[in-house]
Amino acid sequence: MQQSPLNFPFGATQNKLNLTVPTVVKASAGNVGVVVVNTAGSTAGGIYDTTTTGGAAPGTLVAAVEAAGVYNLAGFACLSGIVFVPGTGMVASISYS
């Protein structure tokens, strides 16, 4: 199947932009596409497989995001939900489905 550079093979169809506070990205199972850290924080942030910001804990951590840049999670499946917790001073955007 031919794909253009704008087609995401994992089907990310949504995004949340300029996140600066802990955010429930999706409160049900989904897939994380790309995390773009626009402004690095003084501490690391993270993607969590949970349904609430209170559920963000080491046991639900999917990926840590530290420096400015692009983190391609290639459609990583979160079975409960998707929560993003930015590091202190971090600004980031996330694509998901």
C-alpha cells in the first residue's frame, strides 16, 4: 500500500497541543503516535497508560520525555488510557488515536 509522508500507519487521528499541565489525553484504550517537546522542562515528563492524572505512577509509565525534540512512539498501545504529564516548565504536543 502506497503511503504519503502525511499518512500515519498507526492511524493517529487526534492531537492535544501545547500541554503544560498533567492531561488526560484519552480516557480509554488508544495508541500514542508522536510526542513533540516544543520547550524542554527542568524535569522529565512522561506518557502513562492510565485513565486519570492521579494514576500516573512508575508502574504505568510508557515513556519518559526529557529534552526538546520529537519522540515517535509509533502507535504504542495503551490498554487503559493515555495521560501526559509534562516536566516542570515543559510545553509539548501529542498525537494519538
